[in-house]
Amino acid sequence: MGKTEKAKKIGLTTKIFIALIAGAIFGIILCYLVPSGHVRDDIIVEGILYVIGQGFIRLMKMLVVPLVFCSLVCGSMAIGDTKKLGTVGVRTLIFYLFTTALAITVALTVGNIIDPGIGLDMSAIKTNAADVAQMEATSLTDTLLNIIPDNPVNSLASGSMLQIIVFALIIGVILAKLGDRAETVSNFFGQFNDIMMEMTMMVMSLAPVGVFCLISRTFANIGFSAFLPLGKYMIGVLLALAIQCLVVYLGLLKVFTGLNPIKFIKNFFPVMAFAFSTATSNATIPLSIDTLAKKMGVSKKISSFTIPLGATINMDGTAIMQGVAVVFAAQAFGIHLTMTDYITVIGTATLASIGTAGVPSVGLVTLTMVFNSVGLPVEAIGLIMGIDRILDMTRTAVNITGDAVCTTIVAHQNKAIDRSIFENAQ
Ligand code: ASP
């Protein structure tokens, strides 16, 4: 019995991993070995792969709003006192801001060592200047004001994560205060939360198929050739992402919690694979909360608050891409950046990361804000747009790993972690 259960658990993680590799290979075969035409392009790539892949993303998105809302109400109700909630909130915010600032510093350093924009053959690169012109980032004041929901029903309907967080926290605190007087509503949220967790498990069992289709379609569409002219930029971003993940996160985890970092990555891998194939932090929220509870022993009281918050405001991977992009654009256009410029970039990219929504490609939109702050031409964004998809996937995996590491540390500091679950997870 124990053995079968174990085999089942190993099953899903391994299946997702196999789906990632097999999807990439299948996509490359489609791109290079199958002649283009109606069958390949319309039936396989934009037909079957597109429908199944997008269908899977929609299923995951379907879970997000009800799950975040219910689990956050339950979480804040369980914590109850506002002081403790405040401490958790402040600690989480500090960790989120600190890791983001560190991420950009890593990116700027790696960028200056690799020199991604020097010796660039600009004619080999396709620009998307027209697309850049349409981009518009939200201003900082609006970002701040947008935290307060002016119509909570609207916030739920449109999936505005920060507004949902604020409203759910308030309801949870009030339910705790009212106690028995609001027992029916408390029970309702508790039971609805269980339903949503069960639904998450059901949708996740489809993950290998969804991941396979998403990855195959991406590779079938972009192949390798698009990467070559911007190879150094890509290597710079990937290297900085790897440093952030393997050195910064795992180092922080070891220092603050004493947990085994390798085991952490192993347990968390399915969530990273999911974020990678969808490039969407928001859709990853349910799986992240579930995995942290079942494999790391992190209490949902903490994660139901910190994970949706992180998916909305903590984008270390995105900040890294923006840091390397700044060095790249400055070099490609021969603009010299001073130390003050670099400090400005650290500040604005941290704010941009807060303003970046956890959906595909938004990091490119908020990049305009960072470029504007130091006077770099936004046309440079057109250069990197063509190859952004694969980087978007990778940085999203780092974005959500950062949320999970900070959550685990905050849970440890609040004694809301069951280490035996972490140690015994397979
Ligand atoms: N796709 C990223 C995310 O969802 C955001 C971005 O950098 O574009 O985390």
C-alpha cells in the first residue's frame, strides 16, 4: 500500500518532467523535420496542441480566484489577530523587496561581465517597433491606489489579485472577531476551500498532457534560429536567473530555515515545470499553495496570503530580465550608464516588478518604465521581443520559486511549518 502510494506520488513529478523533455523534442521535430503545410501548421500546431495547451491553462485559471479568495479568508480567519497578520505581511514584503533588489543587482553584474550588446549585428535582428509604441505601463500612483477595491465584486470578476487579497483579509479578520455569530459563513468558506483544493488535484492530474502540448507548440513555432542573434543576451538572462535560483534562494533558505535546499527544489519541481510551460505566475498559485502544504509542510494560513501576494508583486525573474536588458540596450545603442543610472534601475525595476501582473509577457511592458527612467530608447525592446517567450517561461519559474522560498522562510519564522512533512516527502 505504502509502496503503491509512493509510486503514485513519484509518478506525477516524473511524468511532468518527461512531458517537458518530450514536448521540446516533439516541437523541434515539428519545426525542422516536418514540412510546413495545412496538416502541421493548422491541424497539429495551431489545432490540437493549441487547444489542449490553452484548455489546460484555462482550467488552472478557473481555480485561481475562488481558491485564492476562500483560502485567504480561511487563512486570515485562522491567524485571527491583526497584529500577527501585520507582522507576517511586513516580513513578507521586506523579503520580497530585498530579493528583488538583489535579483537586479545580480542581473546588472552578469550583464556587465557578459556584455550582451557589444558587437551586435543590428541588421540581423527583427525589430517590433510598432508593437512597442502600443505598450503603456501603469503609473506608480495608480498601482498604489489600485490596491483598494472600489467594487469587490468587480475585483473578483476581473481577477484583480491585490484587491481580492485586501477584501479577503478584511473578511477573514472580521469572521475571526465575530466567532460563533458568523459560524455558518466560516464553515462555508472552509468547505468551499476544500472543494477548490480537490479541484486543483483533479486539474493537476492533466498537467503532463497540458505541459507537453504547451512546450511542443512553443518550440514548433520558434525553433532555434530565432535565438542566435541575441544569444549573448539570452545567456546573460539565463545565467543570472540560475544564480538567483541556485545561489540566492537556496542560500537564503539554508541560512534562515536550515532546510535542505536540494530537497526543496526536488519537492517544488512540478510547480516550476508548470510555471515554465505556462509563463503565468497567477495560474500557478493553486499548485504552489498545495505543494507547499503537502511537500514542505508550510501552513496554508501563511501561504494562502503570501503566495497570491508574491505572484502579484514579487517578480525577481522579471527584474533580472529587465536588468540584463538595460545593459544590453545601453551597449547596443552606445549609451553610457553611470553609477547613478544603475541605482535608478535597481529602484525602478523593483517598482516595475511590483506593477508586473503574473501573466505572459507583461515584464516587457513594464520594461518601458525602466528604460524611460534612464533615458534608454524603448525601440530596444522591439529587439528582444522576438525571443522573449522562452525567457518569459524561465523567469516565471524563478518568479514563483522566489515566492515559495520567502513563504517558507516566513512560515519558519512564525512556527507555521511542519518539518516532518518536508523530510518525509517523496
Ligand atoms: N510571465 C511573468 C509571470 O507571470 C511576468 C513577466 O515577466 O512577463 O510571472
